[in-house]
Amino acid sequence: MGRHIGHLDADCFYVSCERVRYRSLQGQAVGVLGNQGACIIAKSYEMKARGVTTGMPIWDALPLCPDGIFIKRDIEWYEVLSRRILEIVRSFSPAVEYYSIDEMFFDAQGMSPDDAKALQQRLLNQTAVPVSVGVAASKILAKLASSSGKPFGCVYAVEEAVVRQLLHDRPVDKITGVGRGSRLKLESYGIHTCEDFAQADRRLIRRLLTKRGEDLWWELNGTPALPLNTTRTAHTNLSRGGSLGIATAAPERLTGWIARNTERLVEALDHHCVYCEQLTMSLGFKDGRSASQQTSLTATAGFQSLYLASLRLLAACWPAGRLVSYMHLIAGKLTTRQNVQRSLFGESDPRQLASDRVKQLINQWHGRFAIRSGATLPLDDIYRDVTNSYDVCDVYGKTCF
Amino acid sequence: MCFGIALPMDALPENLVLQHQQRVVLREPGTARELRFLFRDPQAELPTWHGNQLAIYSWGNRDDKGSRLPRTGWCRQESLEAGRWQYLHPEPVDIPAIMGLEKGVWFLIPEGIRGILVRDERELPHVYMLTQPASHYYQIMTRHDRMPVLLGQQM
């Protein structure tokens, strides 16, 4: 018997999590909105059946689904259930990859179709979250299998005939890692379906999609090429930021966002025990344009150094008066704290280090942002809304995003 | 603001449900029925927890021009705090709801809504829903600049 990999994908996960605590939502058309209240970031199958799609603004969804019920996302709650699911899957399998908040790969060696169904049922009984499960010879096949069984399906795609059926007529962009650009390239060579992809010449796939594409080819043909990552590989970059909600050109609000994103970045650097030697600021403007600037730093994870560097980057990439909609701070050239070379010019101010440490301890004890930089005061509206304090990037340990 | 609320049928005692059969609605086939209370209903009413009792009272004062009660269904929290309702001796009440309706958008309400109960000239109780300036989220979702004061977590 060859190696078997399982893939578990929670069905409309955010909606299912809301149904766990609000039972009256069972069977209803439900849409989960992002923090701005504008776009649908997840929807139930009932809402999907009415033509509502992910990313659709609520004002476009309403005419399609006037009786739909809208809820604000709550990532912190979704993580609680995600971790419970992870724990249960770990009790079934010796090796589990925490792929994303609602997806996991696991070693399914020796797992029969009945075992896979038992896992699915146990998850439903113990978390009330329905999941779809796929078991196959490789990660990519297992993911296609679970996706083909949605919702609440359990597809055991080990027999050759089942695998062939799975790949037949399935559009090639259903393969994880084949995006729009890759699909267009493949289509120009007559590769439209997963079956076409699996049957194509391996060297052609490598030429078109590099080694990543070749790995997918092996995986689709039942030879594992992608490892099961039970721990996350080290980050090359860490990024914090996102939409500013209401676009702004007010310097004090932009400074507030810089302080907020810097504090979040410092938290992530501390969590991963790394320093950064490079900082990039990326801005998206309301008129659709964007700008970014980068600077080198002495290895640091200190708030003050990163905040001051960010202010300099803002001055370099923001034409005063232009409305800013998005801001990202990206820490690059990450080095583990053990490996960093001691510098004469590094984070040497003991008072600053002590104040960072005190801030960290208080926030660990009293909750995130219980103590924060005074520069964030103009963003009081953002901090008052508790759901802003937790984002999907704050769910650590995932191997995907 | 919030022009309507819904709550599951089993949230009300059977006798109250029987008295308000016309409010029972099935939102989605195969799901539990719910009761809807809309300000535009022939009789605008709201379920209310007053003391330890759950009852259904008039929702503000929509039609009675002769009454001393304000001709609205909502009470601004700011005006309540400024004492402008003091002459009516308002009592705090909770309005049980699991969903609210504003400009066609049904949104989830985790626990319920805060309200006040005042009495008219005949000592009959009327309930006003408390409102506050809308959060950015609520404003974008419903396109309204006021939102109900919710019990528990704000949105």
C-alpha cells in the first residue's frame, strides 16, 4: 500500500463557526462581512445558491438574497474552533499540516474510507463544524478529492478509476497553484482539464510552469512531490497592515496607522523570535495608484526604530494630500535572534528595550492593545471596535496564509 | 437605526406566540419559524423584558398625535443622558432579538437591544429603542448614521 494523504476542508467555515454559537442560523442564507461592513468574505451554501459570491459588496448581494442575514467576522472565535479541529485531527493522525484556518493535510496511512468518515463525524459531534474530507496518494489529489465532495463529502480517491473520474473534466485552475496566468499558458497548449494536465508531457509542464508546475504534475499522477509540513518553514518576510477603512490624507491618522501596524509587526517579530534588517512600506491610494519605499536597518525588532523608519518611508512615498486606502509594513531580511551579529549601533537604548518589554508583558496579561503607543490615539474608533484587534494573519502556525 | 427585529418562535412563551400569529414568518424552507416585529406593521410593537417579565408593548408612538409621548420609535442615547426624557420617567428595558433590519439589511444581533419604557396618559407602556451614532461598520452595511444600542458586544 502506497502513502496516503488526507485533506480536510471545513465547509463554509466562517458561517459554520457562527452557526455553532447562533443555532438559529442553521439552514439560513448567511453572509459574513469584512470589518468594513462592505464586502462578503464568506457565505453559506444557501446564499451561494442565490448567486452571491465571495468579495461581492453587500449592496449587490441584497437584491439577490433579500432575506440573507449578515454578520461581522470574528477571527478570534474562528481560531478557537480551528484549533479544536486541529487537535481532533492530531488524535487521528501522527502527522498533520495546519495549512490554513479551515484546511489541514494529514498522514492518512492505513486509514480506511470508514475511518475517514469516522473522523468527519467526530469533528461534527465535537465541534459542530461540518467538514469535507479527501484521501488520495498526494496532497494535490487529496485537495481535489475533498473539494469534489463538498459539502460534507468524504471522497476516497485511491483507486485508479476514482482518480481518473476526479480529474476528468475538472478545470485545470482547480489545481492549487494554477492561477489565472498559468491557466492561460496551459490553455494555449490545449491543456484545459486536470486530466489534460496529468497526461501532458512532464517536460512541457516544467517549461511552462517551472519546477512548481512539475511538482503538481507528479502529484496529479499520484507521486507525492510536496512534503507534509508539520511545522511552518521560516518566514522570509513578515507583513502587517491592510485596508484603512475610510481612506485618509490626514497626517495624524496616517501616523496612527503607522504606529498601529508597527506594533502589530513588532508582535509578529517577537512571536517568531526574529529581527529584521529591511523595512518596506507599501501604500495603496484611493485613486488606484500605489507606491512603495524600502530602507535597510540594523537588525531590530524594536518599536521605536521601526516606527521612526516607517515615518521616513511615509515621507518618501506619500504625496501629501493624496487619500491613502491601504498600508502595509513588510519586514524583510529576517534573522533569528540567536544568529544576529551584535552591533554598536543596534537596539542599544536600554530604556527603550525596557519599555517595549513592559508593553509586551502588560498586553500579554491584559489583552492585545491594552497598552499602546500614544501615536495611535487618532485611531480611537478602530480600537473601540474589538473585532479589529484580531486578523487572520494573527493565527500563527499555518503553512499557507 | 433599526426598523425591525426578529426572534425565534421558541424565544417567546406559547401564549404570546398565539396572540401574534400574524408575525410568524418562515425565512428559509426547512428552518425554524421566527417572529418579526416591524415599525411599519399595522400595530408597531416590540417584545420587551421588563423586570423579570417578557411582554409585548407598543413600539414608541407612531400614530397618536394627541399623546404626550414623542412621535417616534427611537430614543437617542445622548438625549436620554442629557435628561430630555426625564419628564416621562423612563425605565430601562431589554428588547430580545436575534436579528435587526435596517434599509433591507438583516443583521445578526448577539444578545438583544437596549430600550426604555415610558407610560402614556392612560398609564399604558410604550417602548422606545435606544440608538447611538453608527459605527463605521454599521454605517457602511446599512447606509444609516444611527444604530441600536446593543446588549453585550458592539458591532
